[in-house]
Amino acid sequence: MFIFGLFQCFAQKEDRGRARDFGITIGILSTGTYNAITDVEGVMVGQKTLIQGDSIRTGVTAIFPHNDNVFQNKVPAAIFVGNGFGKSMGLSQVEELGNIETPIVLTNTLNTPLVANAVLDYVLKLSGNEEVRSVNAVVGETNDGGLNDIRGRHVTSVDVAEALHNAKTGPVAEGNVGAGTGTQCLGFKGGIGTASRKLPASKGGYTVGVLVQTNFGGILNINGAPVGRELNNFYMQDPSSKYKADGSCMIIIATDAPVSDRNLKRLAKRSYLALGSVGSFSSNGSGDYSIAFSTYKKNRISYAGKNGVVQVDDVPNEYMSPLFLAVWEATEEAILNSLFMAEDMKGYHGRFVSALPIKQTLTILRKYNALNHNKLPRAIQN
């Protein structure tokens, strides 16, 4: 008990930061201004965090493709299902029609129907939607029942409305916030993470931004270093281990590249590579979904449009590879940011999940030469 308390106290004193703050560089491409999904022009994120008493650890994260009425100006979109153990809503129509007509909202598993209903309320009340009789709300989820009293279904329509109305551009809060408040990842506290990549002008100059809700297991790997193994915290570490690999990951991808829903699906597939890079094997009980959309204005689908023929700009197949690289890198870094920014959390039934121990992790990364030392803060270099 004393050792547990001492470790908890020590972990809480660690300063948190994003992966790059500690000299961890993923890939070769440059980031956008905020290294966030909001680096894609027009994309907004709103969140509501619920931490109440000793059992409520959950929330809502909303992602807007643009700041107009999304129903009236739908965006091309696609879905990739890595492992379908999930309860997301609205995916089949996106798959069938190739567009999204509401903000994408993330929450916990048992609150999915309520959140979808709140999204419907929001959309139906928007000016211009007075005669609308069908709306496809897109809601993603992961199960935060380890730290949160999930059966209590504590997210309310007011919480959803607050997340929607507070959405903004710029920096995005990460870690124990919004839909990531009660999640776990690779043996540690997970949460919300985000990152972006900017292609060079010679490759189109496009931006790809990713936001993740991490709640999955495996064997943590950072830049090739076996961090989970070295920290002795990983799936199947011993026969008596209570470590569970089941969980889920929601991956939301935005780009300003002129791509059709067909190529967005190809882009969404590549994001899934990042789960393997960080040590996930997508367990039986993991609901892993990628939702990709393009903000390119000429490709938006007007609800009021009556044209019999629609022209869509689309990056040719042979020019998609740089975008594939961008989404892989951004997804991997977003996952790591969710871990590095998350903090220790105690929740339902006294359950405690520790955050990734940063000092120990950096020691391991140095051992495996997995840090970019030139970008390390002086204090850490010393």
C-alpha cells in the first residue's frame, strides 16, 4: 500500500507535455501551426469534461468539418473499420452516400444514443433546417467503464450542446478531457490526442489533421523502443496479469486536399497502420474506426443543390502517397500525445490508472536512441 501511494504521488508530480516537448519526433513531415486537427482550415473542436465525485469520469468531444451549417453543406467522407467491436452510429449512411452532414461527436459507449439524439436536436434547430425531416448523426465511442460509472450514463443533452456550441479553431486540449476523460491506452491513462502534417508545396501543400480517442491495449512502442516491455506493463506479461487488451480507438481525419470519398476511404485505411506502430494488435474486443473527411470547398454537397451532374475534384491515385504518409505520421503522434498529456486518474470503485511515467520513458528512449536530442529542452538534456 505504501509503495502504491508513493508511486502515485511521484507520478502526479511529473510535468506533462506533448511528445515533441520531450524530443520525440515522429516521421519526416512538418506539422501545422498547432500540430492539431484544427490546422486544417475551418475545422473546429469543442469538448465537455465530466469529472464529478468519485465515479464520474467521462465527457464529449465534437469535431466540426467547417463553421457553416454542415447539414446544408455536407462534406465528402469515408469510414474504415479496423475491428468492428463498436457501437458507433451513423456510419452506414456515410459508407453508402460518401458524405457527412453533422458534426462528428465522440463519447462513451452507453451514452451513444443520447448523444446522437442531442446532435439531432442541435441540427434541427439550425437556421435553414426548418423543413428537414431526416438527419444522419455521426457518433463514435469507446468504453470508459474502467474509471467511469458508465452504467449511470451521466452525459446529458446539455453537455453535448455545450461541447457543440463551444467548438473553436486553434489549440486543442488533450489527455483527460472530453470523450477521453476516462479512457485507458496501452496499460496507461489514455485520452484525447491530436496532431497534423503539412505536405511540401511540391506535393500539393495539403494539410492532414488527426484527432484520436485512445482506449486500447497492446505493448507500447515509441519510435521503435519497447517502452511497455521495459516498464513491465504490457499485455500477457505473465499468466496472472490482469492487463486487458480490449478497448477501442476512434480516429478522426481531416484534410483540405481535394479528394473524393473513394480516396478518403483509402486515406482512412492508412491511419490504421499507426496502431501497429505504437504496439496495438487490435484485439477481439477493440472497436477501431477511422472517419475521414475533406474540407475542400468545391467538393461540398449542397442540400439545396438540384444539379443533375456533379463534378468532383480528386487528387489522382498516383499523388495520394504523400497523403498516406501524412495520415500515418499524424495518427501515430496523436496517439502518443494522448498518452503524454494524460494524467493519473482515480475513479469508479477506487480504480486507479497511472499516467505514462515520462522520466522513465525518456530514459528508455535514450537507451534505444529513439529521441531527437537536438530538439530536447535543455533541462531534459541535462
